[in-house]
Amino acid sequence: MFPAEALTFLRGLSRNNDREWFQPRKETYETKVKAPMLALIEEINSELMDFAPEHVTDPKKALFRIYRDTRFSNDKTPYKTHVAAVFHHKNLGKIEGGMLYFHVSPKQVGISTGMYHPGPEELLAVRTYLTDHHEEFRAACKGAAKLMGKLHGDAVTRMPKGFDAESPAADLIRMKQWLFWAELDVKTATSPKLRTEVVKRFRAAAPVIHLLNASLKRNTKRKLQHPEAMLD
């Protein structure tokens, strides 16, 4: 759990997102926000050993920097107004593979699981895998949906080239992201229940993550086919 000062800091930062406000309060960030977050990540890692050991991540690598990359953004505010962590698969890319994520903001505790930004090869691999494993995947999604809501994500309007438009997995194949998202009351951040609430949603979604990542692991030692599908 976070101390009340953590939310006070994040609320203040959201109203005063500039260096002049942040610098005199940097120690507050380090002790009341960053340190508790690192401790929480360590505790979540111990839980992941039970159901997703391949997602155990060094806390310092799991924690997102508070500093925003403003080089290519119209928004030039220098700091993120939430604190976040991601647990990616140790043998897959930090972005491309299925992941477990949560953040604490002034308004909510947000929890996300799934595959957010697959590259062309990863996208093709998942679509190909779902063609033959859609029933298993849908069954896993039902379990996750009980705590995380419905599976969602951006999708193309027409069937990607190389895939059967009449496939029973057509709706899954058209997707470009496979995501679950849940929001908890911000009061959860300062409650002893925080770790439990995050972990039980990670646990519920873990079977979905395992299937998404299985499609990538299956393709790591061979060249992917259907290159035209990468254009969608």
C-alpha cells in the first residue's frame, strides 16, 4: 500500500506539472511514491512465482520512469502524473509480448493485461495461433472477464490477407490488440488490500497471457510466413 502522502503528491503534480514544483518535492516522490512502489513490485513478484514465474521482473526495470519523453509529443509537460509498473515475459520483448501492468494515479488504480503493441511478426504469429486455438483462448478470456471486463483492443475492419474470412476465429484474428482493463477506486492505493486486488486480476488473466505468448515462443526459431498479412 501507499501512504496518503503519495496521492497528495500525485494530485499536486497533476496541477503543477513543471520542474519548479517538482524539484523541491523530489524527495517526497522518492520516499512516498517510488520506494513504496518498488516494495510493492517486489511483493507482486513473489506472488507471480506461483502462477507466472516467467513474468517476474527486476523492480527497477519494471518501474516506469516518472519523466516523460516529450521529443515527439505536443504535450511538453515533463512528468507523468501516475506511477506504473509492467511485468513482461523474460524471454520476449518488453512491448511486443503479452504483459501484466498496473498504475496508481490521482483518480484510480488501473490494471491492464494482454498484448498492447505487437510488431508485424508478432501480430501475424498471434493471428495464426488463434486460428487453431480460438476455443481455448475464448475459454481463458471468460475467466479473466469476471474480474477485468470484456476483451477489447483496436481491430481492422476487413480480414487480414492470408486468413479465412469465414473462420470461427475471425473476430479475434481481426484484432490488433488483445487487452483487458480494470479500474479500482483510488482509495485502494492506500489500503492493505492493494496487492491482493492487483494480484488476483493478474492471476485471472494469466491463462490469456500464456496463450498469447505461446504463439510468439512457437515462432522464435523459424521464419514467419504470410508476409502480406503484415500489411494490415
